[in-house]
Amino acid sequence: MSFAKESAIRDARTNRRIRARELRVIGPEGEQLGVLPLEAALAKAAEFGLDLVEVSPMAKPPVCKIMDYGRFKYETKKKANEAKKKQTVVKLKEVKFRPKTEEHDYNFKVKAIREFLAEGNKSRVTVMFRGREITHREIGQNILRRIETDLKDIAVVEQPARMEGRLLFMILAANPRWVQQQKSQQAAQAQSAGQGRLAAQGPRPGAPQPQIPRAGTPTNGAPRPTASAPPQAAVPQQAPAKA
């Protein structure tokens, strides 16, 4: 069922709110129940203990379906929330430079751009000119080319450098190949960590334990003959002494 159709059903008329006198009714399992008067359709929905929902009000006659309307709305809302969680929101962050930006400040800002792109976002890199600096646009061009070179492993130029008033800017986006490679590495690391935890936990409870042969029992299950004690030597009895 498409999202538009789900949305229409979610806002549809139900039970006594339905205005048509005759309805084409669909059963809870999708079976066709034919064209019924409104009261008969409501009675049929009551037999199932469900609701009568108008799913196609523009049809002639309108189409209604017997369903659990409350459960349907709950599942629809749950699906919408799950889809929203899976959506990837790409942010655009602006990082500003000056023609006279010092080396330390330059490195700090480039590192911030790298971290932001690593999250799958985009960055607008801007060089601001003030006063007579606008006559040296080539300085700003050199700064943007240097940034592009320093970030070539992670970034691609989505919009080349262009001037807007006293601002020279370009837009960088994360390299899709680099992002996919990072995701693959993270998945492999997570799988390896999971296997390591299972190995550290040992065998699961209830798992068959290896049989350790007891002393005196050979590995084939047959009783091992025990060594008999050596016979003791007979002690000669001495004759009683005569008085």
C-alpha cells in the first residue's frame, strides 16, 4: 500500500461518519462482500468486532473495508517514525577564511571541515575580502585550491569557486566512495568485535561439553584393566621356644 493511500485511509471516515447509503464492502481478509446498505455493512463489521473504514470515497459506490482502524493508525505512525529515523540529513556548514589567515588558523579550520565531511555533510568554504583586499582575488583562489588539495582524499567539489559581492566561495561534499569505504570498515570492525566477545564468553549454557576420559578408562569406552598388587612373600612362623 502506497504512502498516499495510507494517508488517505488514516484520515478516512469510519463507521457512523460514513455518509453514503450503499457501499462496496471488502472483508478483513480482502474478500469481496459485495454492495451492501450502510446498516448492513455496519452490522457485518460488528460481527467481526472491527471498524468499517471508507478507503475510496470517490468511487461509485464508495469502497469500504472492514479493519481494526486503531491498530492500522498505530502501525502507520510506527512505520513513519522508523522511516524518519532512517533518513540521512545532510547539513551545510560554512567555514570562513580571510586572505591573511594565519597558518595555525588555516590548519584548525581545515581539520574542522574534514571532520564535518567525514559525517557525510557538506561544507561551504568562503574567503571574505575587506576594503582593498578585493583587488587581490587571486589570493582567495589560491586558498580555495589549497583546501581542495588538502582534502582531496575525502572531499569532492560540488560547486566550483564563484564570487558573490566580496565573498569567494565553493561547496565541498563528502566523497561517496570514501564514505562507503568507511562504512565497510566500521561494519567489519563491529563484526570482528562481536566474534571476539562470543569467543570470550565461552560455550553457551546447555551446549554439549567435551568428554574427558576418567583415569582407568580407555578412550574407546572399554574398561581398562587395573594392575593387581604384587603377592606378598610368606613370613615363616618361628617355633615356640622350649623351657
